[in-house]
Amino acid sequence: MTIGVLAHRRGFLRVLASLIQAALDRGHRVVLLWDPAQAKPGEAVTPSDLAAWPGARAVEHRWGRPLVPVLRREGVDALVAPSLYLVLTAAWGSEIPAIRKAGIRLYSVDYAFETVTADPEGYRLIDTTFYTSEYQRELHWRIMAEGFARLGPGADRAARSAVAGSTMMDQLAVVDRAAVRKRYGLASDQPVVLLMSLKMAVPDPWRRLVWGASPRLWRAARAALGGHADWVPDIVRGHGYRELVLALRDLCRREGAALIVKSREKNADPGFLRRLADVFVYDEALYPYTSMELMAVASLCVHFQSGAVLEAAFAGVPSLSVEVSQSHLQGYASFDEVYGGRPGSLQNFPGIVWPVGHREAVGLIERSRLDAFAVEPEARRRYVEKFLGFDDTRSSVRILEAIERAA
């Protein structure tokens, strides 16, 4: 079978890397469609990225250029991508009827719980939508109930979907922990505190004014004039983001740990992050990808209600989820589940992830030791079952088995 993979962005490859390798291991022909001119910051794929899969055929294909001719020329039987319906409608919407007419089967893979935001109309087009967990699938059906109802009584949601786990998390199985420690100058037994930096380059006024890099008085004035006088005390009091990182650095000094800051080029990080970190890392690798490599050696992860919570739980790493403004995401149907902070939700599951307000985070870190954040095996088991589905690093194999059965 020839499996086509939309690999136009590094993020797509990060999700599908293990699936690509598993397909090659199972004797399938794999065609990677990649775009060397990808304009999205930090997402351009390079030949060195693709070298991770020497057995695959890499085909240059620009985003938005005609897709069906290259799929036919390469003899693609099945096409795979994260959030495939969204990707196709965004870049190749007019070609969807031709893709279906060509008999190419379509498979959508989940990325960091993202499928819960997918348009139910995708069920008409996509042969199988893969979810990470049963809870995620049922949540999608519930929060998008009106959209699914419009599909009509003939739409068999169960037949059009499957639970497989996370292909991205499969990469934990190929991380060489000793090599990671050597690369970043870490002792073999040295604890690691991993900070996943906050995305500052998003349309969120709170981040720009309260934790931004502009002069303090200017930020305070803009907040007051913009109707956010309640933000002014936090701005005047000090720089909360910097104080948080300083508290983490002090924790590391007390514990003999290394502070590693993992960022992305598009995050627009403040300069103090690089200065205060023992190691500052952008996305450097894809297979295994950098965040998973770092998570594999981490003792504690600190993030800002991000998808890193899933990586940490999968790797058995306790995490602190620092609550900050997420106003730019409030339109998402899944907002309450991801950011609502209810006990038992994605970002609040004591025993594996603890939520903490941005004001309280500094004090908590200052008075804590690393062993205060210890994973409770039963809590992790329940979290994995609810949000990750599986932790056997065989999600890619489950998806391929489903694709093979339909061939």
C-alpha cells in the first residue's frame, strides 16, 4: 500500500513521525509531501528533517498547489494528516470531490486533544477520524452535538471514528535518555525542571500588558486606558513572568537541578528567559521531537495550561499548570474542558498535574521542594485512560492496522 502523508509543516511531522516509521517497518510505501517554502514561522520542513526516514519518498509540493495530480502520480491509496478535514478545506477545498472520486481513503489523526474542535462535517469526507481516547471522542460528539445532528440519521459516527491513542506520544519509546543528557551537559542523575515558555505572540491583551516587555509605566497606562484598571496593581508590583522564572531558578539551585527552558521561535520570548535558564532550547529535532526528549529526562514540568500537560503525563512527569489569560482561545468549543480548571479536567488532576494561579505560583515554588510534586501512579493511570487512551507507544500501529483492514 502507498500511504501519503501531508508533511508540509514540521508540526505535521511531529505528530506523524512514529506512524511514518511504523508504516515503513510494515513494508508500506510512504510518500511525504513537503513544502520547502512554508511561510508559517518555525514550520518550514528541511531535507535534514526528512532524512529521519530514508526509506520514504519525499516529494516537494507547495501548500495550496493542486494536490490530486501528485496523489495520482504517486499512486497514493491512503492520505493521512493531523486534523485532515481542516487542512483539506483550508488549502485544497475545491479538490475534495476529486480526491473522493480518485478512491483515495482519508484518515485524520489527533494532535494534542485538537480533534474536539473539528467540524462534524468532516465525518462526511474522512473515512476514519482517530481520537486519542474514548473520552475525547464522546466529548467531541457532545460539545458539537448540533453539528453532528445535522449529518442526519444515516451518519454512523462509530463507523467513521476510532480510538487509537496518540501517535505523537509514541516517540517516547525511541528517546535515548543518556544521549539527551550528554547533549545538554546534564549529569546522569541530575534532576531537571523543564519550563515550557509562554506564547507571547498571540492576540491576548493581558499577556502584552501584564507580562509584556514594554516599560512598566507604559503598560500600566495602557491597561488603565483600555478598561483594565484591575491589571494595574500586578503591573506596578513587578514582572510576574520574570519572578516566576527566578523562583524556578532558585528551586533548581536548592535541589541541584538544571533549569531547561523549551521554547519555539514564534513565541516571542522575553530576553530574561535565555539569561536565567541553564539550557535554552528551540525545536531542534523531529524524531524523536525535542519536547519529548526533554520530557523523558525531566523531574518536573512547568507550563501555562499547554498541551505539554499531555506529554508530561505520558512520560510520568508531574507538572504545574500555571493559569494565565487565554482570552484569544475563548471561542473554541473545548475551552471549558481545557482551561476551565475543574477538578478532574485536563489541567487539574492532582497526582499528575496541579493547577496554580499566576499570582500564587511564585510563592508555591519558593516554599516547595521537588519531591513535593510526586506522581501518584493511580492518578496517572486514570489521567492516561481519560485523556491519552493508551500509554503503550503503539498508537501508530493501531492506526495502521485500521488502515490496512480497510484496504
